[in-house]
Amino acid sequence: MKRDADVVVAGGGPVGLMLACELALADVPVVVLERLTEVDTTIKAGAINTPSAEAFYRRGLLPPLREVQNASLAQFGSFTQQRQAAGASVTVPAPRFAGHFAGIMLRGDLLDESDPDFAGRGPAGEVGLVPQEALERILAERAVELGVTLRRGVTLTGFDADDEGVHVHTSHGSLRAGWLVGCDGGRSTVRRLAGIPFPGTAPSITGHQAMVEMTGADDLGAGWNWTATGTYVHGPMPGRILTVEFDGPPADREAPITAEELQTALRRVSGVPDVTVTKVVSATRFTDNARQASSYRHGRVLLAGDAAHVHSPFGGQGLNLGIGDAMNLGWKLAATVRGWAPEGLLDTYTTERHPIGAWVLDWTRAQVALMRPESHAGALRQVINELSGTPDATTFFVKKISGVWQRYDLPGSHPMIGRSAPDLELSGGHRLADHLHGGRGLLLDLADDPALRERAAGYGDRVRTLTVTCPDRPDLSGLLLRPDGCTAWAADAPGAYEELDGALGQWFGAPAVVPAA
């Protein structure tokens, strides 16, 4: 049967768009279905972590993200100026985002930046303050540039899958595809209809995050505040508020959020009786519902982002977890569509990403437990607060929050294998990320060794081979990167290539037959 696309992606948020971009880089026809007619302006995540920044950097997207970060920092400065003008106390944000754990802020000056997990991040390590709305706009523009078909105002209503493909039903008709990926959020229609189990823990909190106009806010504390009735946040930009109440989930997650609802929650949690919300610019409810799909694949149907895992937003992990899913899945699904994927490649998507998702769920559960307005949590919060004032604890927390700890369990003996590749400075004034924009694998020959290049001769359509030098890492003789930037093989001496053949075969399939010279 004729197909309308090789892949249909349900959901045009940042995760779905990033996945579509990765597929398009590999010349895979893809259609994105998005129920909203415009970019979602609802206030959501406000930052990206290091793996996300590296992913965008490796695809040439760092310049527009840096512009967004500069605008965010200007908004932070405006919040401080407004509070100073009003005579309120201010908390000046650090110029570099260090993060927080359960609202306990981490001081960047205590961070041990000599820790090897922070090494080699390059310019990606300088970008973090990127709100989700701005990111979605950037990715939507890039997707269209790459030829992705983005259908806004279209809702997936059902699908029929078999061994040959997926027949997708929408509010605007049907289309046939080889694969369907659900990036359609925590209440995913794709996941539900695929029958993929979604076990986890039930919600126990009601949270609100909003951008508002309000009066009487001078008595609100800046930053994170704990009270006998919950937790609230004011700032770090004008009009931004967040409240957390621990008396159960909201009665109706779908009901419109009113100024009265936000005002009532803010007054109740803050204890400031005169604060008045006069206008709601953007608002959302959230809970600590924490669930994870038992598998991210069911036949020709896959899940990514919130469709695969949900949790509270504390620590800003959700968006970043989804971007990681998209980077991991994109090239593997493309290889499967293009016909060169080795056996089992697509199943490694769940194998590699599921443990990181499980960790994020527990990381957010721990923060909810620590934030509860009761004496035991308060005592523990004081202990964590004191610990966070030490370099070792600060470094531990920042490594976890920033994502630099992440590593896939890949075969091979070199310590770099399974980790995100460092952004090496190469001869000719280039950096490693400059050679990853096209989304292909990359084999670096750092010792000008013909024997190394010969081993990759049959992979030219999937792996680019580059002969360069790396003055800062004279110990390295060769490096093989997957399209997602993960190190698949590394060697410290010329001729130590026993594991290279296995890595090429495992991640890039069988070599093509190279005609004799």
C-alpha cells in the first residue's frame, strides 16, 4: 500500500519537532500532527540541561538559543530592578544557572568545575536558560526548513497497526505510514490505544505555575519560600509565580485556570492576604503523578517524551528527558526505515533510555518528599541545605541536575565509551560539534592511520571519516561517534582497533561492498 509518509509523529511540541528534525536529516519523509494551531505559549520549562544543549549545538542551533538566553537574563534583571524600586528584598541570580534541588538553591561558586564530568562541553556548557516556548519556535522553524510536513490543528483520533505499517486516523482524514511515534504528552492517545502499560505512583499535590499581573506583591518573598501550608516561588522574572499545595491533586485538571484560583492558592500558601491577581497571561496546573511506560516500543508504534514518562516539573527534567529520547530514537528509527539498521538496533532505544527515565521519576519523587510542609521533611530539608553549602554536595547535585552523569551501558573497554563525546578542539580551527550537523556517524582518525580508515571504508554512506589532529588530547588515536554524539568506540594507541569492527557492526550494520581499486 502506498504510504503518505515513512513516519508520523503525533505531537508537535519540542520533543516531536526534534525527532522530526532528526528523521529529516536522514532523508526520511515525516509528518507531524499537532492539535494546536499555533506554538503553545503556556508557561512550562524554563531551562535546558547540558545533554540538551549539546544536542542542539551538534545540529547548529546554539546561536538562536544563545539569543533567547540573553533575553531571559534581561528579564531576570528587570525583576530585580522592580523589587528594588518597590523597596523589597532581592535575590540576585547567578550569571550561570546552577540549578536547585527541591527549591534549595545551589551556589555556582561552590561547584568543583575540575570534575572530569564537566570537561569538554565546549560552548554548549554556556547555554541553559531557554524557555520551552522559545525552543518550540526554533525547532518548528528548523523542521520546516528541513522539509518536515507540520500539520497544525490536526488531532490523532486512532490508528490501526500491522506488520507492514500504521494506518493513522485524524480529525482531518487518514494517512498511511510505516511507523507512528507518540509524542503527544502525558495523557497520550497513542500510548493508550497501543495498550502500553503505564505504571507508577498517584498524584498527591496540586501545583500552579503562571505568568500574571498582580498588585500587593511587595510582601512576597523572592525565589523559593516554604510555609506551613506549602511552597511558593516568586520570580525570577516579573509576574512569574508558582505554588505547591500538598492536599491532593486538583479536582479537574482540564478546567480553565482563573485569576481567582491562582490568587486563592497564592494567598493561602504565602500568607500574604493583599496580593491580588488582576490578569492571567499564561498558567498551568501540575501534579506529582509519576509514571513510566513499561516499554517505549510496541511493534511499529513508539513513544517519546511525556508520552513515555510523566513526573512533577521540579528540577526541569521533563523537557530534557524528552529531547534525549528524540536524539536517541531519531537516528535509530531512520536507520530502520532506510534499511541499514543492524538487528535489534531499534530495541536499544528502550534499553538505553528507560533507565534514565526511571532515575528522573525517583529524582522528582525525592524532591516532593523533601518539600512537604511537615516537621520530618523540614528537618531533612535543613540537613540537605547545610550539605548543599559544601563543594562536594554542590558538585553532586549539579552533575545530576545538569545531566552530565548520563552514560549508556555500551560494550567496550575505553572509559569514554557510552558517554557524550567531548567537544574536542581539532586542527584547522574546528570543534568536534562542527562535524555533526548532518546527523551521520563520525569516525575521527587522530593518528593519520590508513589501517583505521580502511576499516570504515564500507560505511561511507552512514559514517563520515575525518583525518585530523587534536592537540589537546594527544592520548587519543581514534574516536567513533554515533549520530546522537555518544561515543561508540575510542582508542589510545594506533593499531588498537579490535573493538572498532564490533562497534561499527553493532551501530551501523554491515559494510557495503567497496569495489576493488
